[in-house]
Amino acid sequence: MIVIIVLLSLIEQLICGQPFSGLPFSKMPRGYKKSNRQSWSEESMRSAVEAVLSKEMGYLKASQTFCLAQKTLEPSVKKARESGSVA
């Protein structure tokens, strides 16, 4: 079971282009790592917003497909809906 969790974590990190951050069940960090905030591109955000607005995908599926945080995607979609265009 633990092997499956580790493999799924590694696959997700590879798909989203994130560096390997260690095992998901380790207790203490071996060293503090720099945050990878806003590791998404503007193009992936634009594509995700378009997919949600056109109702091709929901928030969760779009965030997983385009490697974005769902909480990051939601305000962008809301802003695009209010302005009437894709942000």
C-alpha cells in the first residue's frame, strides 16, 4: 500500500513538472526547500479557465489536467465570468 502511494506521488510530480520532494510519509524535513509557488504558466491557466467556462471540465478536473491548484483556478474563473472574457 505504501509503495502504491509513493509511486502515485512520484507520477504526479513528474506529470506536473515538479521536483521530487521526498517521500510523502516522512516525519521531519531533511532540509527546508524553496517554495514553488506559481509554478504554473499563464498559458495553462488560460486553458484551464477556458475549459471551465465552456463547461468541458469542472474545477477539479481542470486543475488536475493543467497542474494548477483548484483554489488558484477558482478566482481566475470568477474574474473571467464577471468581466465576460478569459483572463
